[in-house]
Amino acid sequence: MTAPPLFRRIALIGFGLIGGSIARAARAQGLAGEIVVTARSAKTRARVTELGIADRVVDTNAEAASDADLVILCIPVGACGAVAQEIASHLRPDAIVSDVGSVKGAVVREMTPYLPTSVHFVPAHPVAGTEHSGPDSGFAELFINRWCILTPPDKTDIAAVDKLRAFWTAIGARVEIMTPQHHDLVLAITSHLPHLIAYTIVGTADELGEVTSSEVMKFSAGGFRDFTRIAASDPTMWRDVFLANKDAVLEMLGTFNEDLSKLTRAMRRGDGEALFEHFTRTRAIRRGIVEIGQDSAAPDFGRLQTGAKKP
Amino acid sequence: MTAPPLFRRIALIGFGLIGGSIARAARAQGLAGEIVVTARSAKTRARVTELGIADRVVDTNAEAASDADLVILCIPVGACGAVAQEIASHLRPDAIVSDVGSVKGAVVREMTPYLPTSVHFVPAHPVAGTEHSGPDSGFAELFINRWCILTPPDKTDIAAVDKLRAFWTAIGARVEIMTPQHHDLVLAITSHLPHLIAYTIVGTADELGEVTSSEVMKFSAGGFRDFTRIAASDPTMWRDVFLANKDAVLEMLGTFNEDLSKLTRAMRRGDGEALFEHFTRTRAIRRGIVEIGQDSAAPDFGRLQTGAKKP
């Protein structure tokens, strides 16, 4: 005899990289009596049915949300308000409603007005992903040792927060709680600005007159290729992120631009000492990230690991 | 009976990631009758002796260069001129002299005046590396399927260029020939500017008042950690690169800044269409790089490969 699953019925609205990974992980860990999935496009719904990961695939958001005790919106942040409105009257009292959006302030602002006070709204953001998207891109291990940030409003029921925390912990994540405002600042520097910059430089390289695209691709191993992975992330998701977290990204961008001017000036003036000092300092941050297990110490992200034999 | 090795004696001046990888690869492929190594610090020389990769470890650059038929400078570009001066009178007539510097115009300018006309100067740049440095960081497979760019002056002996091409090909690289000026433009966008930007943003993140360094590290999986790997590269090497290729980097930086302003303006104005269009275009470049084998299609650089099972 085993313990009953954490949730009787989990509804996943949207089935991209994150939704698909949650479904696979929840099933692998036996966390749901039933997993009900819906997606906007008929093509995705058909694919989810084929994959056989969901217990039921339904056509509408309302149908998915009905009678679920956990509803997770796994969709671009720009769509969250409209979906909240759509499902509001179908939610069961005491249901936990959550999301996975990379921006929290805007999601809270846009969803809250529609949600009945009888449900528990616990916004979430698993800081995990790859450059791939779509129903086939997810995998059960995506969240292992990654952080999931919860941003529950002050008055939220503690039991509901704990239950969602238990869910994310069970699929491998480490959970941290903060305000939506602080979340949006932290992610602006650790995720949104890096994406904006990667998208920019990859675009720049594509439009040069003096260097061909073929040359850019051939000689990309010098650093550029790492930016292209980031700049291959889902365009809809990222459009919404930049529109929804504009203020925090602009703030970080201001600081970045000042720092870039400083390094540019050092380069222009031939100030090798200033460059050396800066480059030495940034090395220490890398060490910190590897030490806390947020990246691998394998050279070159492990691309060369199999070849990295000592003589 | 086997064919005689390509070079009777190869001298490697410097034994970091690149020098150490060349030594390991040349030995693995039997390309040298003898590999003679020197390094500036006694500690490195002692470590190379311990590693047992070189046939001989000597104390001075002059001693290393003496009687070698291939001499490769594996040192930061800023040191190439002084080392050329030091070895010049010890070079054997007909020796091939090369380097591995990431900037070619400055290296050619600084080394050429010292080299006797009796030697063949064939500057080279293997576009390969990891974020690690030092005598232990090299491995024989580093150059496999990576490009090595040769920038021989117009009047260079074709046989010497062909011999160096054969050497790089034998250790796995693909060889391309271009002018030093064009090389420096190509690398400014595919390597130097990405490094400058990564160094900048990692520094920015380290100095924020509102977000702690600990938070930056914890939530780095959202994109930031990929920049930290690049910003963990060898500080001396990169200081020299930016000083030596200042003009081309500043030119590319100008275009990058214009493009960043364009995306910033789109974000500020809430122009989602412009953002979406840009983010869709950059995806195609990533596909090109994966198609020509310059990166892996494994999600997240293969970090999650072992976990990426389908249900």
C-alpha cells in the first residue's frame, strides 16, 4: 500500500518545454492521481496524446481546470491574464493556481483580478530550461538541482504554499520564496539581460558587411556559439518577458552600459591593468557558480568531456 | 617501417591550454621526432617534466628554438614580439616559425622585424579552447573539427605553409587561409566582442546593490551562467587580445551598440512585433552552427544529456 498522490488532479495548461517537463516529472514521481493537459493548438494536443504522458488531453482551458486541485499555467506570460479570466469560474474552491512565468510582477497584476478568493494563487518560476521548445522538448530531470522561486502574496494560505513547495521539491527543485518585485530584479540580471544581449550580438553578427554569415558560423567556437544557444530560445516567450519586465531590464541595462563604457575606455586608452583586474575578478564568480552546483566544471560545458583525457 | 615524423624537432614556447594540447596531440599522432618545451615560469617547466609529455624541457626560449624545424609560440600575443627578438639568432635556416595568437595583425607587425629572412613565418590561430588554463588543462582532442586559421604573408614559401597545414590537419583541425586584417575582423565578432560583453555583464552582476552575489549565483541557470564560463577565461591572454585588436573590436562594438539601442527602443515602446521578428531570425543562425558541426544540438550544451530521456 502506497501513500495517496500529493494532488488528486493536476491540470497543465500549455505543453512546451516546461509544461512537458512537469508532466513527465510528476508522472515519474507519482505526484498526481490524474494529469489533465490542454494546449492552444490542436497539433500540440494531438502530439501530447501520442506521447501518452497525460491521463487526459482536453480541448479547452476551462475543461482542464475543472475539478483540478492544482492548475499550472505553462504558457507565455503575456497570455496569463486572459487564461485566468477564462478558467476563473471553473476553478474548484481551495484549488491551488500557479504558473511558471519568468516575470512575476506582471503575472500577479494580470491574473489576480480574475481569480476567485476561494482559490490559492501561488505564482512560481522554475529557473531551468534549454534552448529547445515544443511538446517533445521536455524531460523529467529538467528541474533537478535547479531553483524554483515562489512569490505568494502576503495573505496566501501557508498550507497551500507548503503543498506547492512539496510538489517542486518532489520533482527535484530547490525552492526559494521572495516578492514578485525582487524576483523581477534578480531575474533581470541573471536571465533577461543576458538574453537581450545574446539576441543582440547574434543579430549584429548576422548583418555585417565585412564578415559573412558563413564565416561567423565556421569560427563561432571562439565564444560566439555560446550566445547563439541562448538566442535560440523561444521567441514568443521572450517577447513577452521583455514587455512584461521592461522596467527592471532597463534598469540593469543602464548599469551594464556604464560598465561596458568603462571597459571600452580602458581598451581605447590601452589600460591593460584595468582590463586585467576586471578579468581576474569575473573568474571568481564562475568558481562560485560551479561550487554551488549550478554549473559543471567540465571544460567547455562538457562538450569536450569525452575527449578530455589526460595523457 | 613507418614514415618519418612530419617534423624532426618541434619547439613549443609556452605550455598553457593551447601549447599543452598541441604537445599532447603531436605526440599522439607521432608528428615529431622530438618535442622540446619551455615555459616562462620554473613551476610550469617542472610540471611539464612531471607530466612527461615533452621529450625535453629546457630553461630558455633560445635553447628551445635552437635546431627546431618547427617553433610555435604558445604565449599571450603581447609577449610575441619580445620572444621573436630573443629566439631570432638561434633559429635554424628554413625553420617554420608560428604562433597561436587570437590576434594576427599585431603579432605579424611585432614579430616580423625580428625574424631572419631565412625562416618561414606562418602565423596561425586555432579557434578552439575552454575556460581552463595552465599546463594541466590541455588535451589531445582539443582541435578536432575546430578551425585553424593561417595568415601567411604574400611572399611566404608555399611548401612551408603546406607543411604547417599538414600538421594542423593531422591533429584534427580544418585549415583556412586569410589575411591578418580579415582574421582580426572575423574574430572581433565571433570571439573578442562576445568575451568583452561576457566580462562586462558578469562584472555588472557582481556589483549590484539590490541583488546579492549569492542570488546571482543561485539563479544563474536562467542564462547568466553561460556568460560566466566565457568570463572565466585567462585574464592575461584576454588583456592582450583587447589591446592588440582594439580597432576591430571597437568597430564591432559600435554596431553592437546601435543594435542594442534598437532592441531597447522596441522594448521601451512595447513593440512586441519587432522583438518577435528579431528573436526568430537569431534562431536560424544557431541552426546553421549546429548543422556545420561547430556545436552540439544536445539541449543546454549537453549538460542535461544524460537526463534527456523520453518517457
